[in-house]
Amino acid sequence: MLFNEHLCMLNSYQILTGKKTYEDMLNNGDDLFLVFNPSIPLVAMDDDVYDLVRLYFEAREDYEKCAEIHWAKCIAKSF
């Protein structure tokens, strides 16, 4: 299977925002590509995976996803 950047970013977005869990996505049986390793806890900081995914959707002018990623990062920073 060829790498699909959009699918990778969309999968990462869904996990980062809590719309889906990593386990749920694995159970779908499809190939799963992410921009981060979900077995390692994420630490919200400058220029992290949240920002990478947000910038991708910003370039695609999908500002709703940008806002959701922003708030997911704010929540992650509070823990």
C-alpha cells in the first residue's frame, strides 16, 4: 500500500482530538498511518505533533479541524 499523507493526518487528527481511539482504529482492519507513536505519551509543547497536524489542515484551509486541534492541545497542556 502506498503512503497516503491526507489519511495519515486525518487519522492523527481523529486520535489527537479524541474522536477515535487508537484501538478502535486498529480494529477496523485497515492500514493505519500516524505522524506519532501512540504508545508513547504525548507532551504538548511548542512545535509538537499537534502543531504539525494543525499546520497541515491550515494549508488545506480546513479551519474547523485547526480549531479542534488547537483546543485539544490546550486541554493536553492542562494535564
